[in-house]
Amino acid sequence: MHTTLTFNDLYDYFLRGCKKTTDFQIGVEWEKIGVYRDSGKAITYSGERGVEAIFRNLIQKHGWKSAFSHHPVIALTKGSGSITLEPGGQIELSGQKAHLIQDNARELYMHLEEIRSISESLGIVWLGIGAQPYSVAEDIDWVPKERYKIMRENLKDSGALTFLMMKETASVQVSLDYGSEKDAIHKLKLAMGLSPFLTAMFANSPLRDGKPSGYLSRRAHIWEHTAPERSGILWEELDPAAGFKNYIEYALDVPMLFLMRKNQWVGVRGINFRGFMKKGYEGMSPTIEDWEMHLSGIFTEARLKNYIEIRSIDCQKTPMGLAAVAFIKGLFYSEDSLKKAGQMLSGFTGKDLKKLHSEASIQGLKATLPDGQSITEICAELIRLAEDGLGDEKKYLEPLKLNIEKKITPAEIILNCFDANKPILSCAAIEG
């Protein structure tokens, strides 16, 4: 089958993402878990106290619009921001990109106020936590979203905990700009290398089915057992000197999940994007929009689109969520801090990082490096580098710095509440 899409088209897609340093912004996706105050169980999608009712209230009272003309309501838009749903009903604010963290924060606080104004009367609490504390996957509604129906079918035999990832977990995802091909891959590789350290510092998902799970970041553990053909840490595969080429070669070999044709989702089975470019699929030829959609089906700890998305942070209460944004911004948008952080990780192998990631999911800041050094020492130095890169915005790092000084993770604060028989929902409420 003839196709006009070439390797150069894929390369140019990434090249178009290059921006001037003065235009660099930060984007944040704030996921959160909704539970019923009286039981702690996950909220349903439908019903008078479900997600769809919340969405309809956001439309009626706060000026949001349904992203699609059809029913049910599964996504909202207002300006350049959007509210979408994860497969288990986790609500995600995809905020507008901003130069200043205070603008990211202002949008988040406004969103949380809108949500609270609706949810309080429904008996719903929003948790800043990385995984459902009481409900398990089989008891959580699937969101009626065609894309997730396709993912559910395509990934049902790929990774032992894939459905738990889809229905139980929540994170804070931070998006970064890049200035050149080399800058993009350098930042992407650093983001991959930081994943164990981000997991340790922001571990915040210690419970399952109302009990300690044995993991401080159960979300990170779940991701280690999710669709391995499209997840994990890329390290040796990334070479800044090779630019976008290595990442494109990796992405070409990732199995496809879906296509969009005439506003309809089409499930794809048994072919990767390389094969799609060579042979097409059921009479369809690839487009650059297909490539962009394919990239969204890559679930590595960081991923490349025409920006870089960092995905290793458990959902947090608001102050720690903003600390995560500040940490990323301070490290990645200061040339000096970026260089020094890269040098700190240069001696690691991919095997080292994956082992450390597993240990961090269990032990948090008590994990140790291959040479026996505490992960906390490296985290403290990374925070100092981030602080150097922030200027006046370093104030947002204070909650993180305090935790590092105490050598404690957000997960351990929740477990302390559990041990003291304090209400977990109050301890984990996102605005607490």
C-alpha cells in the first residue's frame, strides 16, 4: 500500500516542538481520586452522586462545555484547559501551560474550588493520593469511553496489573518544552533517570483494600507490571548525540492501540507503527495525526511528543503537588542545574535505575543506591540544584525540603494516620 508518511515526517513532528528558551512554559496534569466520604469507596461514573453528575454541574455552574456533542459526558473544555477522565473515573485537570508556577497554582486552586462546590453536598472527598485506598479494580466502574474500551481489550493480556493501573492509580504529570533536538533527548533521558528519585520523594500510595500494601508507592509498583512493551525506563536506548532518531526507532516498534477515523475510534491489533507505515491497516494509510496518537499510547516513565512529559509522580496533596512542579522546573529550565543533574546520573546503567525504582516503590527514601549510598542524599542534592534554578519560585519547594530533612515520604504520613486510627480520608484530602 502506498503511503506518503516517511521517517522524515516523524522526525519533523518532533523538530516542530523546538522553542526559544524565553518561550519555555510548564504544563501540569492534575489527576485526583474521588471517594464517598461515608465509605471511602471509589465514586461511580453514573448516578446522582457520580462523575457524570459532577460534569453536568460544572457545565451548568462554572462555564465548562462538553468536549463532544454525544452522550455520555466524558470530557470538558474551557479556554485552553480541559477536564478528562481516567478509566476508573479519576478526574484530571489538564491545565493551561504557564511561564510562572503561581499561574499553574491559581488554575489548580480555582479548579479545586469548583469541584468542591459541587462535591461537598454529594458526600464526595477528593484525595491527593496515588492509588485507591479502599476500592479494588474489580469494584470500580469503567468510564464509558470508547478509547478505554479498546485499551481494555488490547491490553488485557499485557502485564499482570494493567487494569489496576487504569482504574486505581492517579498521578501528577509535568510537561516541559525543549529548545533543540539535543536538548529534547538530554531532558528526556534525565527525566527517565530521575524516575526512581521522583518515586522515592513523592511516594504516596501505601494502601490497598483499606490496609497497608507493603509499598510506599503502590502506583509505581503497578506500573512495573503494566504493558511492558510500552512502559518502563529507557536509558541506554537514548543518546542525545543521535537526537530524535533513537526515540523514533523505539516508538516505531511499539504495538499500536487505536486510530481515529471520521470521529470514530478504531481498535488496532497485531501491528506496530513501523508495520503500519509499510503495509497500512485494513485499508487505512498512516497520517501524522496517527503518529501523534500513537505516541500517546507509550507509557514510559517519561515520554516525548512535541514536548516532554514526566510521569513518575504519585498524585499529591496540593502543596506537595506544587513542590513537584517546582522541582521539575528548577532542574530542567536552568542550564547549569540540568547539566549537573545529568552528571550525577551519568554513572548509572538502565539495570541500576530499574532496580532502584523497584526498591523506591517499596522503601521510598530508605532505598539505597548500588554503592550503598542512601537515595535521600542524592534527592537532597537534586533539590539544591532545583532551588538554584528557581529564584523566587523556590518557596514552592519548602514542603519537599521538609520531608527530605525528616527522611519521610507522604506515604509514611498516611501510614502514621493509619497506625494512629485517624481518618485516612482527612489525612489524604487533596487540599489538606
